[in-house]
Amino acid sequence: MARYQHLFKRLAGSRWIQHLVFWGFSFLVLLKYFQLSSEVEPIDYVYTAFFHVSLIAGVYINLRILIPHFLQRKRILLFAVLFIIDLLAVSLLNVFIFTYLIDKLFPGYYFISYYSVTDILQFHFVYLVISGLLKLSKEWFGLLESKTRLAQIEKEKAHTELMALKSQVNPHFLFNSLNNIYSLSLKKADETPHVILALSDMFRYMIYEAGEDLIDLTKELEFLRKYIELQQIRNNPGVNITFEITGDPVGIRVAPLIFLPFLENSFKHGIKGDTAGGYVRCLIGIGKDDIHFRLTNNKGMKEHPGDEKGSGFGLENVRRRLDLQYGNHYTLGITENDEEFSVSLTLTKR
């Protein structure tokens, strides 16, 4: 059954089949229109067939020459002039056929044309207009289908790229987390089992929940809270870490892990060397229409000349994710000086 459906679809989409159907239908309609008696006679078939000669000539001159070379190239005035010439020419061809030619080809029939030049012009005008509209509508629907297909391809491409960017977040976060655990294990800290358990919960969130395009803001905030708590355990008490939320997050959805790279960057590259006086301040304000994320950290001392190598990985990743998921519905500002690094991100509620 599927094979026959596929065959029918191919035949229906064939240009030759479409034209044959159009002219076949036209022949049957005009045959009934031209018949002289209650029964269709051979003379009616001959008359209808020859009447179609000028109709076919006029239609294909319009479809193959006038529309593609003049109308679709916006040469409207020239198209209108040539359209009128085409109409007059094929109408005169019809008059010539039934006045001089058909009696010589079929001397056994006595053809009498019941139609005036005005009637013949009207016949040809209707055919030129209908066939032209069919062509233009078919091309318009084809263009619309192409745009839809292109949009779908672009959407799939963007989705694939987004999935690739999300997959980069996990190993990057894992690398940093393992460094944290390693640091705690070197200190033989009592908090190490607690940190491992917390990381397990965070990875469960990242693997099983954060794969969606959007996620509840409450879950994302809980993830950030756990991350910051782990950082508080890892860093010295002299580091001032604050995390503040204002507004109601219930019922709001955001792109998952969209804030994490900024936090990672602030802890990885902000608090270094002598941590006395170091700080990371994170504020998330939930307004009526927007979510405001504000992050500020001091710029720590570089322990090695190459410390900053690769520091832009997470930021470039999140910039691209913001472009893909929020388009023009976000603003991102990053400022820094010799002492401080600051991020300001505003997202339109989804």
C-alpha cells in the first residue's frame, strides 16, 4: 500500500502529469460546451481539438516566455504589452484556423464558427489568466515550502549546535569539580564525603534534567546554591561569598546551566593566591518581565604566567548558547578593570 501511495505522490507531483490533467479536463469541458446536439458527434471532437491549438500556443507563450522573463523580473509594463500581443496573436490564429484551414483539412465537415472575435478573445484571456495564476501560485507554494524546509534545517542545525555546546559544559564542570575534590583530599578535609555526595546530586541534575531546552528556575537556583556551597567549603573562610535571590522564581523557566559558566569563571579566575579580601557576589533579581543576573568578583593574583590561558572557554560557550536560545531577548554586559570583574545578564522571561 505504501508503495502505491509513493507512486501516486510521484505522479501527482510530475509536471507533465499536471499539464496533461489540465488539458484533459479542458478538453472535456469545452467538448460539452461546443457539442451541437444532445449527443457528442465526431465533428465536436475535431472542433474542440482544433480550438485548443490556439489556446495551447497562447498559454505556453505566457508560461514559458512572458511570466519568467518579464513578469518575475519586475518588467511589468513590458509584460503587459507582450501579454496583449500574445492574446491578440493567438486569437487571430484561432480565426485563421476556423476560417481558412480546417475546411481544407476536413472537407467532409461543414464547420461554422458561432463565435465572434470578442468571444474568442474572452476564451483566450480566461485561459491565459487562469494558467498564469496556477503557475504563480504553484511557484509561491514551492517557495513557501522551500522556506519552511530551510527554516527546519536551520532549526535542526541550531539544535545540534546547542546540544554540542551543552555537552561541553559537563566535562568542563567535571574537570573543575575533580580539581576541587583533589584539593580537599590533599587537605584530608572532613567535608570530602559530603562534597562527593553533593557533586553526585549535581551531576544527576546535569545529566537527567538539564538536557531540556528550558527548565524550572527553582531547580536551576538550587543547583547554583549547591555549587556555591561547595565553593565555600573549598575556599578559605577569608573569602566573602554571597548569593542572594530577590523575587519569586516559581513558574519561570530558563535555559539550563546558563549561569554556571559565569560562576565557574569567577571562582576559577577570581580567587587566587592570597585569598584574604577575595569576594564573589552573586545576585539574581526576578522582576515582572525579566531575570537579572549580576555577578562580581575580585581579580586574584596570577600564580603562574599562563594561568589565564583558556579562561574564555566557558564565556564563549555561554554567549553562543544565549544567541541560540534567546536571540534578541537578552542583554549581556561584561566589564573589568585591574581589580574587579563583573557580569550583568538580563533574560526575558520564558
